[in-house]
Amino acid sequence: MMNLTDHPGRYDLANELHARPSPALCVPGTAVYLAIKRPDNAANRDREADRQHLIALLDRFGAPHPSPGSNHYFGEIGRYHLKWEQHNEFVSYTVFSEGISSRAFDPAAFDVFPDDWLADAPGARITSAHIRVQQMPGTEKEMDKLVRDWFVSESIASTWVLDRAAMVAGDFRIDPAGHMRFVAFISEGTGKRRIGRIVQRLCEIETYKTMSMLGFPVARDIHRQLRNVDGELTHLVGTMKRGDEPAEATLGELLSISAELEELMASTSFRMGATRAYEAILNQRIGALREERFRGRQTLSEFMMRRYDPAMRTTKSAATQLETMAARAARAGELLRTRVDVERAEQNQALLESMDARAKMQLRLQETVEGLSVVAISYYAVSLAGYLFYPLAGPLNMSKGTLTALLTLPVVLLVWMSVRRIRKSLGH
């Protein structure tokens, strides 16, 4: 085994599983979360710009830099702990600190991110969250009162998680400072790593909810465009049935619709696929919390079912409708192309019949010309033969007319046989 060669990526793949450990958090504590995404073509962004932006923040605190090419970082910046991660479309910053402010969800917690540093961010904020972590009060009633004081009642989602290791709550509304707010009441004896996982799950739930919702406006735009395309396609299919227009003209219009649908699929396929992926991750993260109902309030999964799932159904409906419309256009195109092929086959058949009739006519004309040619050639041949044999008319006691008459039949026969032989040789 000592001489066995390792695959070049073996250690990198193994270390990747341990590259993003959950932070260890104390109670009480505060976590602030920021996710930055470029508005357009984020998946193909310059990732080095993200790293340089991180380094600019680290330099303000005199913290060490990440290793070259890394897509995650965890370290101390002053009295805080920073977790930085690069994702496919966005980059996230999570800052953890010990203690909580006397004012619940004090916006000053975000002062760890300087204003001028935020202004230089290579992208825009897609979401940010303020998470308050504190010891569980003595009774559920006290917890419920705090939740009602901090959040909008009609939107509150609160639930026991991880076998009642904590009760988490939030309303998924943006507060006046521009952040989402969550609270985690921690049970006695819950470990620091478990607290860290709870906070991380809340950040992931908020992020993947927001990222998946990016597909919703795209889906609405798809529905709007498909309404127009559906009317055009229905009109064309009706035209095909009635035969009001030439098939070639209808085929051109149908190909234009098919090209429009293909372009729409190409321009939206990434966002629709990303939406499905983010939705799956979100549901997985909520499932990992192992929720239990708290005092009859809606859980996170119930909140998503009522407020979030309709948007996801809209995106799935748009993607399905787009695929169905493209398939309809393809089927209509196949039918119309079949019709065009049949019409062209009929035209070709008529053309062949016309060519055959012309060929027969040409053959008859050729035979007629051939007969006339024999007569003409024979006329000149008899005249020449007459001049050749006229001197023999006297000795044979024969008039020139009689001699010419005797020469005519053999000459005509000889000319006819010669023309026939020439025609056969040309045919071969």
C-alpha cells in the first residue's frame, strides 16, 4: 500500500468535506449575515474580485488573508468571528459575536461592515439577516410574548427544532434597517456546535428562499410571453386546418414561433434550473431541523407551504408550459412539413408526367424529322447518282428519266438504312 499512487484530487476531495465546519457559538450571542450577488450573469462573475473584497475587509482588522484560490474562509476579525463562502451565484459573509444588545435587533450590529467597504462590493445585496441567540426564558408564555413583541403577528413562524434543543422564530419581513430578523431561544445544555448549526440553517433557509424566488419574476414574464405565442400558434394551426394560406408561408411563420420559443428556453433555462435546485436545498434544510409545533403557531415548513410554495408552483408551471408550447410548435411544424413534402411530391409527379409527355412529343417529332431527313437526303443522293450514271443511259438504250427512276429505290433504301444505323449507334 505504501507504493500505491494517490489520485491527484484525493486529498482535495476529502478535505472539501471538512472545509465548512459549523461555527461554535456561545449563549447569548449575535450573528449578522450578508449575501452579495451580481445582478446579471453572476455564475460567470470574476471570483477574484470577491476574494479581493474579502481581503479589503480583513486588512481593516489586521486579519490574515485566505489562501490563493480558496472559496471559503473562517477566522477572527477583532472581537468577531467571520465566516466567508463563495457560492455558484453569490458570496456570503457571516459575523458572530458574543453577547446581545439590550435593544433587540439593534442595527448597530452590522457596523462590522464599514459603509465605504459595502459601497465597493462587487455586486448587490440579495439578502441580509440579523439573528439573536439567547437563553430560553423560564416559560413558553414568556417566549411567545417576546416573539409577538418583535415580529409581525400575521407572518410569525416559530417552531421547536432539533428535539427541542432550541425554539426559533422569525417573520421573513425586511425590517426598517433592511434586514431579516430571527431569534433562537436555546435550551439549557445545548452544545456550542449545535447552536452554530441552528444559526447556519437559519441563514441558509433565508438565502436559498431568496435565491429560488429569483425565478418567480422570470416565470411571470414567461407566462406573459407564452400568452401571445399561444394565440399565434393557435391561429397558425387553424390556418393549417383550413388551408387559407400557402403551406410555405405558414411554415415560415411557424419556424419563427419555434425560434422564439427556443430563444426563450435558452435565456431562462439557467434561472429555472437554479430555482429548482435552490428550492430542493431549502426544503432539505428545513427538514434537517426536525420541527415540532410551538404553542399552535405555524412552523417554518407551514409558512413556506402557504407563502413560498405558490411562487414555486408558478415557476414550475411556467417551465412546464414553455416545454409544452415548444413541443406543440414542433409537432405543428412536423405536420406542416409533411404537408409541404406531400404537396412537393405531387408537384414533382406532375412535373415528371409533363416531362414524359414532352419526351414522347419530342420522339414523335424526331421520327417525323428523321423521315423528312431521309426524303431530303435521298433527293440529293438520287440527283448525284443520276449525274454519275447518265453516261450509261445511251449504251443501255435508256432514257434519263428511266435511269433516274431505277436509281431512286435503291438510293432511298440505302439512305434509310444509314440513318437507322446512325440512330442506333447514338442510342448505345
